[in-house]
Amino acid sequence: MPKLAARMSRARPSAIMAVADKAKQLKAAGRDIVNFSIGVPNFLPGEHVYAAVREALARDSGQYGSNRGADALLDAFLVHLEGSGLGGYTRRNVATAIGAKHVLYNLAEALLDPGDTMAFAVPYWTTYVDIAEIVDAKMRLMPCPASQNYKLTPDQLDRALPGAKLFLFNNPCNPTGMVYTRDEIAALADVLVKHPDTWIVCDDIYNRMVFDGIGYHNFVNARPELRDRVIQVDSISKSYGMPGWRVGFVAGPENVAQAFVTLNSNHITNLPEIVTAAAVAALTGPQTITEHKCAEFQARRDQVHAAMNAIPGVVCPRPQGAFYVFPDVSCAFGKRHGGHVIASDVDLCNALLDAEGVACVPGSAFGDPNALRISYTCPPAQLADGLARFRRFFADLDASGHIEATAARAAG
Ligand SMILES: Cc1ncc(COP(=O)(O)O)c(C=O)c1O
């Protein structure tokens, strides 16, 4: 039998989906599960989006469309960019794809040759590693533990960039929820200016989900001379409650946007007309749902952050965006729960799911095995219940397993 391509032995299915699937199976089997695992916004778009879809259905041409994206959609995105202080782009600087994941995949194809180096911070969104592996790029990881608030420092960046073809930046960050302030962005931008051979890809899909009034800032605002190398990634998935509609955007130099036209013309061809109409309505219509959700997520952030920090030993930097909290739970390692020794983040997430029916994603899926990710978009009653179960799990940890586990690790 012929073999699959070598790249398929490097590609792995999403680790986040694995936890979500296990939680789903337990739920189907009748268990009472609180799902903190999956990063979906858990709200639907406004009625104006559905009205636009009905109208588009009535006049659907059923034909192939533009490989770059319909003009109305490109224009709607350009207006959003302008609102973020990123004026001066034209239709030739932008393109669309099937969600931000597809944008990132296209970018990897367009910018990286096999063996090229891509630099990014740890914790990272899992797909960065998977895409790098599929296109056979080398990864240069910059560890940003809880002790530095999960944020990249200018010095780390400066040391990592020589020889890197691409720097991938994620702000606000999944899984940590961290957001870089104006000053922090400016300091990183100063470093980027010193490394002219590196593309800068900004995965800023949570840019409308920023709390505490700190605002969303980007490298082009900070240092306009970076514009020729900065590539912005955006999506309607998280901010408009539309993850399944699959619309993503890229903005950058003309040759990068043109590469999307070439790639899209050879695989997806175009976004469907109906989906395009929905995305235009989301971007150009009332932004009240997005604003309301952002305020609601900020309140939930407070609730989850307070609950985590009330657990002795758990260290939880305070996120300022997206809808994730990423506590360092390494205080539990080596302890025992229900007779099982918790030796790792994966053990902890499995025990938490088995004992309390709470599904979280192990931090190792994001490159940080000391932590786990909580996505807090579930209904409010479930959130309070899940946090109470989480607290109970930690209260039930028995330190008597600690010595045994430490001894076993030393022996093994
Ligand atoms: C940081 C980050 N980038 C990109 C994506 C992909 O988003 P999309 O649904 O637009 O493909 C996600 C989705 O979870 C994400 O968290």
C-alpha cells in the first residue's frame, strides 16, 4: 500500500479537541460535566446578521467569487483596521480565508520554506506548532512563564530574532489572556526595527476583547516603519460569536495579500456568498453584542481570577483580554487525589474530569506543563459551579502522595 506523505507523521490532531471530545463523551454517557475546555464564545450573532443572510439567500448567484474576497467584505475589514489606527491600507493589502487558522496556514505556505525558523512565545496557541511541523519549519521558542506574567520581554525577543524568518505574536493571547500595554508594544516594536529580515505576524483575533480600558495596540502604530513587514491576522470567530462561519482576514504588504489570492485560487477558491454577507453584516452592523460580551467577560475574568488566587499554591496572573485564564497549578504535582498521584498537568486534568466532571486543557498543549487553561464562556451558573468543584478538587488533594511521587521520579 502506498504511504502517506512524510508531513502527515509530523501533523497531530488538536490537543484541545481531544479534551473537549472526552468531555462530550462523558456528558453523552450521563455525567454532569462543566466544560472549561473549548475556546468558543458561546453566543450567537445579532439578528442583523441573520437578516443579511436571508437577504443574500434571496439573491444568491451561486457562482464562484473573488479569490481575494468580495469587495464589500474587504472594505468592511479596511474600516475595522482604520478604527484600530491601521489606516492607509487598500483592497490590495488585504485578503480573506476560511478563518484565522486558514490565514495562518496560508501565511506559513507563503512565507516559510522548509527549514526556515519561526519564533514565538511560550505559552502559545497549539496550532502554531502544528502548522510549523506540517510546513517543516524550525521553531524558536521563547519561554514566558507565570513569573513574568506570561509576557515576552524585549530582551528575549532581541535574542531570539537573529536568523528567524518569521516572528509570530499573539495579542491578546490564547491561552493566557494576557494583553500587551501601549508601552510594552512600543518596547517590542523598538526591538523589531533592529531585525529587518524577519516577518512579523500578529495574530490579534481577540483585539475586540480587551478589558480594563488598556486598549488594543499594535506594532505599526508604535513604529510605522514596520508596516512593510507586519502582517495582521483577524477573524469574526470570537468577537461576533461566529466560529463556525469560518471567515478570517489578513492585512499586510501587497505581495503577501497577493499570495493569498494565488493560494486561495488553488484550494478554497472563495468564501461562499452567504457567509460573506453574514461577515459584512457582523463587521458593519451594530457592535453592541460584542461590546456587551466584552464587558461580561471582564466580569467573569474577575470571578475566575479571584477563585484561582483563593486556592493556596495556585499562581494566576491576571488576564486582560480574550476569555481564558491560565493558572500555574504546579503546586498540585506530586500530591494525591482519590488514590491517584498527580504527576503532571495531564494527570491533573484527567483527575479533575474524572472526579469533579470539570474539563480543562492541560498547559502542555500550549507548551507550559505547569499550568492549565480555563475557558470561561460557559453559562454563568455553570461557571460558579465549575469553580466550586475546582476549589473542592484542590482542597481534597492529599500531600501524603508527595514524597512517594518525588521518590518515584527520582528512581525513574
Ligand atoms: C490565537 C488564535 N488564533 C487563531 C485562532 C483561529 O481562529 P479561527 O476560528 O478564525 O480559525 C484561534 C482559535 O481558537 C486562536 O485562539
